[in-house]
Amino acid sequence: MKFKPSIKPYTGAAGGWGSLEATTRFVLDSKQALKNLRNLLRVNKVRGFDCPGCAWGDDNHSTFSFCENGAKAVSWEATRNAVEPAFFAAHSVSTLQQQSDYFLEYQGRITHPMRYNAETDHYQPIGWPEALALIARHIRQMDNPNQIELYTSGRASNEASYLYQLFGRMLGTSNFPDCSNMCHEASGVGLKQSIGVGKGTIRMDDFEKADAIFVFGQNPGTNHPRM
């Protein structure tokens, strides 16, 4: 059956109280509400830490320097939910592939290195020495370093990303993109060709001086930093 595109009414909140309600719900669902409220007051502050959801600069102009997605990312990083080996013993990979992204995200953090067993279709726990030896063996079997790609999430910390790319350079490759890099590569090239710099040129103060603000292709409540 051929897919027929259609336009449907959107009843969700794009900002305002609806966005605030969703942010509060995620903070409470983390089961570490007080800790995450303190964290959110420090996001993108000069003496705080960078939001794991975007690359907005340090700012002391406002109390809340994050968007709805930023609040979700900060709350999730502090989760106490944990995925123990027993979880993978009870769920095959084929079963997990049928689950929603929401379900998988809310199971929590993986606590042990895991190795896939094709015969049982399950992930099985493996010790760190064995895991590192397995990785090293595969790296040594490569014909050249550029056969490896070190992909990571844009939500990884700056420190973790630095160590990751340093490892790649020691191997002799620069194949380590992250999801943010891949998403913004095209816009960065286009902006540099058109205005001479590959990122936005505005400052927070510009919003207060503007007579009109145009937003294209964004959901201001969830995606646009603190719009």
C-alpha cells in the first residue's frame, strides 16, 4: 500500500506552560528531583557545566539556561535505573528490537560490558579484561587504521569525547564522528559559504534588541535553546 502524506492537527504544547509541565515531569520521573533541580540551575553557567543536549555557550543572563530537551538530557544522565545482566538474560536481541525507543531508553544504564552470542540471540556479560582483549584482537586484524570508525553520541561529555578521539588518533585514524557532527555538517558548510562562519553569530543580547524574530523548522519549546 502506497503511503499517502497528510497533515493532522497537533494538540501538544510547543512551549509555555505545556513545555514547563513536560520538563517538570521528566525531572520528577528521574527519582532524583532535588539533585536534578540543582543541576539545572548550573547548566550552561560560567561556574557550572555544559548541557549534554546542545552546544550553547556559558550564560549568566538568566536563571534557567536550557530548553525542554536539555532538561530531559540532564535528568536522564543522573538516572538510577540500571540494566543488569539479568535483563539481557530475560530478553533476546530479537525481542528488544521490537520494543520502542522509549522503552529501551527508560531501562537505564548498562552496568557490565556485554558480548553478543549469535547462538542464543542474547547479550552475555564479559569481564573488562576480556572485553578489551577482544577489541584489541579485532583492531590488530585490520589492514589499516581507517577501517575502524569510532562513532559516539553527541551527548557524551567533553572529557569522554576527548579521550575517545585521542584513542583514534593514536591508532592513526580520524574516523570518529558523533551524531551532532553528522547532523550539523551540512549546515556548517552552507553557513561558512554564505556568511563566512559555520555556526550562529548572534548573542543572547541580540534578542532583546530585535524588532522581529523568525524561527524556521524548529519546535521552540523542545528544540530551540531557551527560546
